[in-house]
Amino acid sequence: MSSTAEHTAVEEALRHIKPSVRALGAYTLRPYEPRIKLNQNESPYDVPAALKARILKVAAERPWNRYPPFVAHNFIGAVAEATGWPSGGILVANGSNELIQAALAVTVGPGVSVVIPEPTFTLYRLMTEVNGGEVVSVPLDGELRFDVDAVVHAAQRTDAAVVVLCSPNNPTGAALARDEIQRVHDATGALILLDQAYVEFGGYDALPLLDEHPRLVLLRTFSKAMALAGLRAGYLLAHPNLVTEINKAKLPYNINFFSEIAAAEVLRHRQLLAPQVNTIREERDRLHAALAEMPAVRVFASAANFVLLRVAEHRTVFQRLLDEHGILVRDVSGYPMLEGCLRVNAGSPEENDAFLAALHAILEPQ
Ligand SMILES: *Cc1c(COP(=O)(O)O)cnc(C)c1O
């Protein structure tokens, strides 16, 4: 094809993409290969070797030519045991992002309002807009805490179908208290999509609220505290009648048997991961305290496994950390309200020492 003919043909094809989608930017992450990786909020610790060996053994014994079971009984059973929630109210998936997508697919369409406190995880907005819905953005307050009154008012004013809450929030680290979650649920008619990807590190765990709050939908992941980011596993808890509906937007066999086995085993043996999670929490606090001592840094309170900080010339700081020290952090300065901000997850104690020393050298050269 000549390049003009090809161009015309491609334009013909693109004509069928929804204008609202063409106007969006995709969720992306630039690839780097740093010495110290503190940019994706992953666990710095791998799954313990004995547990890994067990997972590999179970997976090796299973026939790989057969589809996984239609319902992921093993994984769902492990979630039911761990949470005490009935299996009919549990959906599992290839990462919790997939369940955010499914929950928004069955609720959002043109003319439907979704209240999203921002800045937050960008996928909520992206999925709302792909589905043609209206994002009703509610800014965090000046200290980057949730403005719960404003969230409630926005949901009431727009008769929102969904309020998305991320607690602890990514990328700020702020968490909601029990009564705040209850208030958003009780004062609105919306589904409350509560993403608790970081709750093992702090903040109120809303599991006990599920029973008496039928519009609450809880999301959990294995990508952070559970050290399985590479295998992609997550779950959703809600009233079984809601789960029946959300399930309709989930692809069949969405979770492969290997991830299913790994997630179930890790969940059943999560006490083996508890020391790691404790260390990460302590290291988060140590990072916060050390950063608070640096006059050139503003650091925000965090209940997650990362901290958000603001520095002058953040782009130079980001680049020098990478080029001179091999340390990759996340530049989140493009989010609303986060000018000059970087997000840094707690790594191992040695990695955090290296980060603090590097930042000190960059900001306060002798
Ligand atoms: C990391 C993260 C997740 C996890 O997504 P997975 O698809 O389970 O890896 C979900 N929500 C937020 C806000 C996150 O930061």
C-alpha cells in the first residue's frame, strides 16, 4: 500500500473507535531497568522459597492441556476461609484491575455519574470514560486528605451510580476511617467501589462493613503485600446478588490455573508473609520520618507501602536518582494537585538507606 492509501485505510478503521476513547491517553509506564526499583509499590520480598516450591509442585502435577475449572473454587474457597465471606459473594480475577473494569462495565454508560476523589489511581477515570460515563471529580483537601462531605454532596447532587474510593489512596497514601466509609454509603444511593489494594499496610479494613452495607463492593489484590505482582491475582467481595451481575462482565477463565493455585496457597499461608509486611510497614514509617527531617522535602502521611513527597525541581531529582544512583521512583507530578511530587515505595531496609542517602546527596550537597 502507498503511504497515502494506507493512511486513508487506517483513518477508515479508526473512524469506528468511539471519539471519547480516541480523546483518552492510555495507562502507560516507561520501561527502565534500575538497580533499585521503588516505582510500582511492589513488595521488595519474593514469595518464601518453600511456598514457591509447593506452588510449583501443585502446578506441575496438574494437566496443562485442560482449561482451569469454570469457577475458580480453590482460590474462591481460600478467600472465603480468609475473610469469612460466602463464596457466592466472591469474584476472583487476573488482578484486581480486571474487577474494577468489570464493576464499572456493568454500572457505567452515557449519562451515568461516577464520583471519584482525585488525585487517585487513574484507571477509575479511564474505565469510566471508556464506558461513556461522566466523572464527577472531587478534589482532596489541601493536606491531600479525603473531603468526605464534598464526596457525599457530589454523589447526592449528581445522583451518582458509583462512588470510587481508594483507601489507602494511591498515590497519596491517605486512608478513610470506618465512619467515613459508612457515611458515604449511608448518605448516598450509590455503589461504593472501595479499592483496598494497600490495606495490609494500614488504614481501616472495611471487611466487617460488608454484611450491613449492601452497596459496598470491596476490592483486594495480591500484587502488593502478598508479593504476587508477577502472577496477577485479585478479588472482589460484595453481596452475592451484586456479584451475580458483575460476574456477567468478567471473561470466562480469566484467571489461569497457575495464578489461581499461587494465590490460594499464598492466602492459606499468609502468616509466612506477615513478617515481611511488618517490615515494610516499619520501613514506610522510617522513610516518612527521615524525609520529614529534610528541610527541602515535604512528605505526606501515608497508610500504604509508599510515601508521597514534594521537592523543588522534582524532575532533576528524579533523573539524578536514576542516572547517578540507579534508583527509580515514580514521578506523579502530572496528577492534579501533585505538582513537584514523587512517589517512593518502601523497599528493603538497604534499598531505603540507599534512597535516603542519594536524596540527601542531591538535595543537600556538602
Ligand atoms: C496496585 C493497585 C491495584 C492492584 O491491581 P492489580 O490488577 O491487582 O495488580 C489496585 N488498585 C490500586 C489503587 C493499586 O495501586
